[in-house]
Amino acid sequence: MIKLVLAPNDIINGTLALIFVGISVIVGLNFFFKYKKYKQNTLVYVGLTWIVMSEPWMGHSISFLFALFTGNGLSIQAIYFISATFIPIGLTAWLAAFKKFLAIDKKNIIIIIAIIGQVIFEVVFLYLLFTNPSMIALERSATDSINQPFILAYFLVVLLIFLITGMIFARKAIKSDKLDIKLKGKILFMAIIFYVVGGVWDGVFVSEGSLLIVSRIVLALSAVLFYYGFILPNWIKKIFIKESKTLS
């Protein structure tokens, strides 16, 4: 029997987190399926990127399911181990895709610097998580917590890197002479803005009710738009451009 021990806002929070994570995983897997067809490594990179970009919501989603069916959520250590441990992999994958698409020189240097920074974060993060978890976050409920300065700063840095590189990426696409590439750039631009706004809102502010619903809708839209920014469906082409050859 399900133990309904969650407050209404916890149920809304957990449900919307599950929906966003579910959409993001589907988006990532679709990129993988496209790789099987087109054999382009960048599709794997961006697919992995988006799955991991939903990771900050995974821990609370799983905790919500545990609380819903058992009456007890996960510990703060378990939640944040799930929610942050693999972000460095996603960030590195995104940088690899970024360099590939923009044909940036000195690829190895960029990746090496990124890996070194991520390793340092992982060591400090895991040490604090298992020795002094209050330095990572304070638990409010099974589906919500308050990020402490260390992890909040890291999340914001990742968002900033994603924002800057994504804007550069989208801007180059928008300048293309090809209408389909230009449209992809505009859609990607919207996806990144939506994700960053939703991510900052969720990470920095404590929201409830309608504000929480709006922020999660924005995040869900960012996932769909991110996919369309790389894989442009024919129905969108027919609406916005007359003739175009694109990866679909």
C-alpha cells in the first residue's frame, strides 16, 4: 500500500522532476539512435550531454519514488551522489561536441584542462558529501533541498559554461546561409536560454505552486528544443522553411 506522507508541493515537485528527467532521457536516447543511422560521434556527445544535464533532478526524482511507495526518501548523500557525480562526464562530452562542430584547434588541451578541473571537483565533492554533507545541501523534504555555496557555485559554473559555449554554437549556426542550419541555430538558442533560466530558478530559488510548475515546464521545453536544435523534424521544416536538406 502506498503511504501518502508527502505534502502536495512535494508531490508536484517530484512528479514534475520525474517528467523532466524522463523527457531528457528519451531525448538523449534518440540521439544515440540517430548515431546508429548516421555514425556521427557528435550525436553521442550531445545525447550524453542532455541526459547528464538532467542529472541534478534525478536524485530527487528517485527519492520521490522511494517516499511515495515506502514512506521514506533517500538520504541527502544518496540524492546528491545521484544528482552530481556524473555531471563532469556530461560537461566533457558537451565540450567535445562543441569543439567538433566548431573545428576548434588544440582539442586535447581543452579536454585535458576540463578533465583536470572535473577531477578536482569530484575529489572535493565526494569528500564533503560523505564526511560533512551539510556542506553540500540541507534537506527540506524527500523531493527538495537547499543547495549550499559549494555545490551551488559548481552548478552555476556548469550552467555558465553551457550558456557561453551554447550561444557561440547557436550564433554560428544562425549566421549560416543554409535556411535549415539557421533555423536549428535559433531553436538551439531558445533551448539553452530555457534550460539556463529553469536551472538557475530551480537551483537558487525555493519555488512552490505555480512558479514551480512554470519552471519545470520551461525545463521540459528546453529538452525538446535541444533535440530539435540538432535533429530538425520535417514538420518544422514545412512550417518555417520551404525547401531544405537536413538531418532528420
